Amino acid sequence: DITKIAKDIGWKYHSTIIWNEGNISRRTAWGSFMSASAPYVIAPVELILVLYKDSWKKTGGSKKNDITKQEFMDWTNGVWTFNGQSKKGAGGHPAPFPIELPRRCIKLFSFIGDTVLDPFLGSGSTLIASYLHGRKGIGVDIDEKYSYVN
């Protein structure tokens, strides 16, 4: 369980956000099509764990927000619904997500001027959102072909 691993290395669990991608393609896992023998359920959702170190309340940083009242009200609801990202639009990365996902997390959980770390850089959506919203961004990826964001 990821929350146990996180706890073992000093992180604390705060909450879970459910991202409803909404636009999952109509598909089935062949071998289960219209059969009760071994059906697969394909859910168009991703779970986003909100973890923190030390104290939940931020005491440092610029304390300058760029989140609107409406964004705050909408985004503190634990279910976010917006379309996913196609592989075409993300340089062929196998698990892309739209900039809207890190944009919401960045504006909700950081101040202008903060540094955002993405330990799974992938196609770079988090670094792009960080830059667009006045944050510094650091990205790391195990696959060298995803280590440069233009």
C-alpha cells in the first residue's frame, strides 16, 4: 500500500482526490465481453493521494496565492471531473495527463514562487503548469527520453 510506504519514509497522509476523466474510450477487455465468467470493470478515474511532511499548514514561502474563490470552492471538493489527455498530445507518453491536473494541485497546494517537485516527470505537464503559474519546477524521470521539457 502506497500510504504505508510513504509513512515509513516520513510522509503523512492528508486526503485523496478522485479525478474522473470522463472521456474514457468505449472499450472492453475481450475475453470478458458479455460473459459473467471473468468480466473486467474499467473505471475512468484516477486517485491522487495528498501527502505532506512535518506539518500540514505551510509556514514559509511567499504566501501569495493565485487561486480564485471559485477555484478554491470547486477544488476542495474531492472529485474533479475533466477530460484526460491523449497520447498523441503528449509526445507518445504511455500515461499522459492534461496540464489541468497539475495546475489545480499547484494552485491549491502551493504559493507563487514555491518549488514544485515531480518525481515522475513523464511528458512534463507538471513543469509546464509550474512555469505558467509562477512556480519553480524540478522534474525527475527514470526514462532518459522524458528528461527534457521544451
